[in-house]
Amino acid sequence: MYNPYIVGKNIYLRHPTEEDVVGKWHECLRDEETTKYIGDRYWPNSKEAQYEFYKSSINSRSRLLLSIIDKDSDKHIGACSLSNISWLHRYCDMALVIGEKDFRSGSHAFECCSLLLRTAFLRLNMKTVRGGYVCINEYTEKLLKVLRFETVGVYKEMFWVDGKY
């Protein structure tokens, strides 16, 4: 393991590196299947754009960006974050993208969310962690229910997915 921030059973989270940026990270965020439920997926991605995102995030105090690493292979399989951090009101938003398709089925997303929640509540002293999803994304809906997230609101017809709102 290289410089782990928090360690789980199958994955660990660590700070992103320039090697992550020049690897497959930018390619995953160009893949239509991977980005189907991400709000800003319509903008093209490149190594240069990914590097600018990386640079803007590494010193940010409003976003904790982490790389998701498979423990067995030490392979970078995705990225996750706690963002829109409000230090005054003690809340943040949780997000993750597993770009490596071989790691999407199974417990990797659940474990990543669990590690992010531990980080938010026990390291960063957050009171609330928000998670959102597009209503047709049944996997994320089930995941958030298992993690005991409560529905506090619904935006109707907010995202354009599969040719409809």
C-alpha cells in the first residue's frame, strides 16, 4: 500500500497522484457507461482537464478528493470525494466513481462509501453527509438505503439521462 489515508478490507483510499492523472483516470471519465449518472458528464475530458481538476483539488479545504485503490493489486480503480464541505455548518456531499469496470460489481462501492462516512464523521467531525442520485440509478438508491441515508427531498426532471428528464 502506498500512503493510505484510510484502509478497508478490499480497498484503501489515498491522496491522488500525478500517476493517477496520467493513467486511466481521464479515460474512465470519458466513458459513457461510467459517467451516465454524473451531472457534468457532457463536457469532454482529457489528461489536461483531469490534471487541472487534480491541481485544484489537492490543496482544497472544501473538497477531500481521494483515489480508490484495490488492495490486492494496488491498482487505481476510481476516485471519491467529500465535497462542498461546510466547516461552519458541518456538512458535506459524498461522491464516488469506480472507473474500472471489473470492480463495479461486488462490495467495492459499499466499502468506499463506508470509508468515506467514517472519514466524514470521525476524522472531519461532520454532522451531515449528503448523497444524491438520479432516480433511475437503482444501484445507488439501494446503496444509500443500506447505508441508512434518509430522503429529504426530490428534484423532479432535473437530469437529462437516456433522452429524457
